[in-house]
Amino acid sequence: GPVAETFRVIQGAVTEEYVRSTQGVFQFELSGDGGGTWYIDLKTKGGGAGFGKPPVPADVVMSMSSADFVKMFTDKRKPFMAFMPGNSSIKIYISLIFSLEKDA
């Protein structure tokens, strides 16, 4: 489904350099189609992304619908920054994701 595909793209974009510079683990509690617990690990060696709990405790846990999650990572007109005002680590992370998308 679209959620799994989005995480597959993120997983493919994770590099050692991003892991070193970000040092954060993000957990998403998604409701709806393709929902459940998903994670993006930009802290442990090699990093990773996928279904289930992250290998280490998450620094940020976010709950949203799976539709909103997919939209957040695919809709260029609505950067995810608008979602979480005032959280600079999220902003840095999201700008990273958008820069990864451009490189892909």
C-alpha cells in the first residue's frame, strides 16, 4: 500500500551521512489503511525505516492517519513543517526528507 511504499522510499534514501547528522529516531502511530506502528531510524548505525517499533526508543512519536502521513511526504505544497510549529528538530528532519525527495 501507499504507507509501505512511502517507507520503502525513505529506507532507500537513508545514508550514513544523514544518520550521523540527524541522530534521531521517529515513530509514527498511523490509523486507517496501512496503519500501525512505523519508524524511521536516523540514529543507529546504517539507519533504517519500516514497520514496527524502532530498534531503539524513539525521540519523537507522532500520531496521525495513514492518509495524512502519505500526503505529508508526497505533497510538495504542504511541507510537514506546518504540522509541528516550534519543534526545530522536526523541522530539520522534514527539510532533510524533502531534500532526499529532490535527490531521488
